[in-house]
Amino acid sequence: MAMTEKGQRWVPYEETLAQPTDPGVVRRILAYSEDLMCVENRFETGAEGKLHSHPHTQITYVLEGEFAFTIDGETRVVRKGDTLLKENGVVHGCVCLKPGALLDIFTPMRKDFV
């Protein structure tokens, strides 16, 4: 497996690199350009996406599982099919309640991920 390259037109999932990040979290960088990035994060129960902020707008789509998400001090439980908007600079994070996966879209790309 190799790291996905910026501008790579075809990104077969089975060829993406699974990168452990925090305990119980695995990230896969999917397709991306300078202006847009698609990332999958898989979580085990109890794993956390620690509270943080960044200078990117981010939309998260819940692929599966259940998460307690906090955005700008408000916490809600989200499940498969739900979407969340985190504009640049907004503090956000989550705790996985049931094993699952999130699809994150960032604009611009997260240079700190590659």
C-alpha cells in the first residue's frame, strides 16, 4: 500500500494506506486535490477524535456506527446517514459509541495529513 497522491484520478480503496492515528482510529486518505480532500476514519467503540480546530471547512458524513459529536460546545448523537458541518476555526470532536466510520470532506486539503 502507498499513500494516495494529490491529483490521483483513480483511488481504489484496497490500495489506500490505513494509518493508525489515535488509539482505536484508522485514517485512509482517499482522493484529493489542492482545494478538496476526502478522508475515511474508522473508529472502535470508545475511540475519540479529540477536540480540535483547524483552518479548513469540513463536512462529515456518518457511514456507519454511532458517535457523540461536539461542535462549538453543543453535543449530539449522530448515526448512519447524518451529516455535520464544521466551518474553519470551530472546535469539534467526537467519541465513538458504536463501531463505525466517518467520511470527511475538507476544503482546502489538509496538508498536515500528507
